[in-house]
Amino acid sequence: MTAVYVLIGVAVVLILWFVAAYNGLVRLRNQVKNAWAQIDVQLKRRYDLIPNLLETVKGYMKHEREVLENVTKARAAAMGATGPAAAGVAEGQVQRALADLRVVMENYPELKANENAMQLQEELTSTENKIGFARQFYNDSVMQFNNKTEMVPTNIVAGMFSFQKAELFEIPEEQKEAPKVSFD
């Protein structure tokens, strides 16, 4: 009779552990989805600011058409990117194009004095910081989720319910280097 109670006790503990492990995986998966949505919100804000900045500087930068076109192309490519891997590549291109735009803007003193251009640049800088924080939170969430799906014993539950590893938001190595500035 005591053996039956022990078996029932063990079964209850295993069921409770199983439920807790499953719920923990679901919570982490949802945290990853939420973190990605937060990146998406900040990227949308950036995409909305870029045309306003370009419109403001266009009149001053008549000879810098290529820089303006590169920003526009990078923005369009980034808006069409799906998933962390594609977004990482596209966002690296946007960052590089915006860095080039900032460098060129430095050559126009009257543009630096334009209050609207400066305000837009400040908003864009603030948004870039928010994107950076959102990326960090997303990657931290992905790491926690991936650890939970790969580590014993929760990997058993993850395998039973097909929890898949999440992708980190990474910028390719070739896009991490600073843009080269030349005043030739």
C-alpha cells in the first residue's frame, strides 16, 4: 500500500514538473515574440523618420543624390525583410547608409543650422538607441529560450512539443566596420 502512495507521489511530482517545464517554455517563447515586436515598433519609427529627414536635406544636398538614393533603397529593403537573419542584413545596410548621410550632412553648414534637420537627426539618434536596447533584450530573450530548449531535462519537453530554437538578431561581420570617411 505504501508503494502505491509513493508511486502516486512520484507521478504527481513528474506531472507538476512537466507542466511547469512546458509553461516555462511557452512563457519564454512568448517573451521572444514580444521582444521581436518591440524591435519592429522601433524599426517602424525609424522608417517613418527617414523620409522626413531626406525631404528636409534634399534641397541642400543637390550634389549628393547617390547618398540619398542609397538611404531610400536601404530603407525599402529593410522594410521588406522578414525574420531576424534577413532583418540583420538589411538593418546593417540602413545603418551604413544613414552613417554616410550624416557624414555628408556635416559638409553643409546651412543644413547643420536647420532646426528641422537637427530635430529629425536627434529623433533618429534616439530611435537608434531604442533599437539597440530592443535588440539586446531580444537577443537576451532568445538566449534564455534557446538554453531552456537545449538543456536537460527541459529539452525533453521541448522536443516532445516541437519547440524550435529562435534566431538571434545579428548584423553580418562585413557590415560591422565603421564607414570610411574621405574628403577628397
